[in-house]
Amino acid sequence: MYNGDMRKAKIGDIGLYSISGPLGWIISIGQAAVGDGSKYTHAFIITDQNEVLAAQPRGARYDPLHIYYGRSAVLDVPLTDLQRALIVENARKLEGVKYGFSGYLYIILSAFNIRPKWLVNYVTNNGRMICSQLVDFVYAQSGVHLFDDGRQPFDVTPGDLADLIWKDYKLNG
């Protein structure tokens, strides 16, 4: 379900954000190259009422929730309180996880059904993740599978997460 007001977000919710400036532009071009035309270029997990955990180029870290007010959306996945707590617990374990620039190569090649075994092994075993991969990985580790199309947690962009908002909106809107 879409929730446009970040102040109403609950722990365990997924946040999506449009990065501005040159970095946002570069990510948007990369996403467009793989067929992801979403305006959202960053994803994070809300860990409490005032902070989020997000994969960043210098490692996964906590950010204050208020910096994401504005160009954001919240994916309010229907979860039990126990699932929300488990998602936050699993997210907290990933603080400091290094950024996975190789994840971009994996996503680009996967868009063309090219998945060299060496790259699949490297991306799935190196412990590095981009933001959307971190979100999907945490949910999968918590027993919540966001996608039912057989994809691996490393086959996800911020736009794929945003598509869940529109899918839910079309079904329930």
C-alpha cells in the first residue's frame, strides 16, 4: 500500500527516495538501461520512528528519517508485528555492510538474461549490496518474499520495489 507521508511510516516499512543531482541522474540512466523507468533511485528500511537503514557507498548506515521527507514514498507491506520486529532485527545486523558496485553489473547483465556463474557467485557471496538488494535481502531473511517471480534477492532495483506500490494500488485502489 502506498503511504505518501513518511511521518506515518511504521517500522519495517520500505522507503523509496528520488536522489537529486548528478548521482541521481547517473543512477536513473542505469535504471533506464535495464528497463526501470521509476523516479525512485534509492531504497531503505525504516528501523524506528526516527531513523532508517540504507546501503550507502561508504557502507550501510543509519540516517535520520526526516532527511527523506519530500521526494519519497513508503511501501507499507502488510506485516505482523512479529515480522516487523524481525525485519528491523535483521536490518540492524547489516549496519556497515559494504556497498556492492558489482551489483549494478549483475543487474544490468541480468536484464539481458546474462548471468555468468562467476558473477552470480561473486555477488551472492561477497556480502556487498546496493540499497534495493539490501532491502529485498532483509525481507527474504525475515521470511517475507516481496516477489513471486522466482528472482533472487540480488535481482532487484528501487524501481522493482516501487512497482510493488503500483501493483498493490491497482489491486486495492
